[in-house]
Amino acid sequence: MENLDFQPSIVHKIYDFYKEMHKKIEKFPKTSRYSLGQKIENTILDLLETIYLANIQIKTLREPILHKASAKCELVKILIRLAYDTGVIGNTNAYISAEAKMQEIGKMLGGWIKYMRNAS
């Protein structure tokens, strides 16, 4: 049985990203905080949950869960871009930082998927 206490670095990256985005979303205008902001937060939390579930799943069932996580990662990127394009994230540097962190998470996830394909 796998060690359930082990958490891959992608879990830590998503965890830290959520904390950072939570602080940014608190500064969203009220009209966007409870719609777009809440959707961003929930999608990041779903991504974190999906990655955790993939990590504890047996290897033969892991790849489909990782593909689901990849789709959630892409959705977070789209939602952050939408927040920027609608002026909710007005600071370009904040947008670029968030986008760069999601790109890194996406690359880590892509690497994990590639590893799973080569391992089977």
C-alpha cells in the first residue's frame, strides 16, 4: 500500500497557489467576488482534490484522474485570464504571476501524465 502521508510537490504548489489567489480574490469587487472569484477558488480546490485522489489511486486507474485534473488546470487558467480581461485583476503583474504559477503546475501535471503513459 502506498504511503498516504506522501504528497507530491504539485500538491504543495496548488496549495500555495490557492492561498495566494484567496488573498487576491478578497480584493475583487463585490460584484465579481461571489461569482468569478468563487468559481476560481472552487476550481482550484477541485484541482487540489483531484490531484490528491490521483496520488492515492492505484497506478492503473491514475491516468484518467490526471486527465481530469489537467482539464481543471486549463479551466483555472481561463478563469484567471477572464478575471484579468474584465478588469477584476487590474494589476498586470498579479495576472502574470498567477498565470506563470498555473503554467508551472500544468507542466508538472503534464510530466506526471507522460510518466504514467511510459510506465504502463
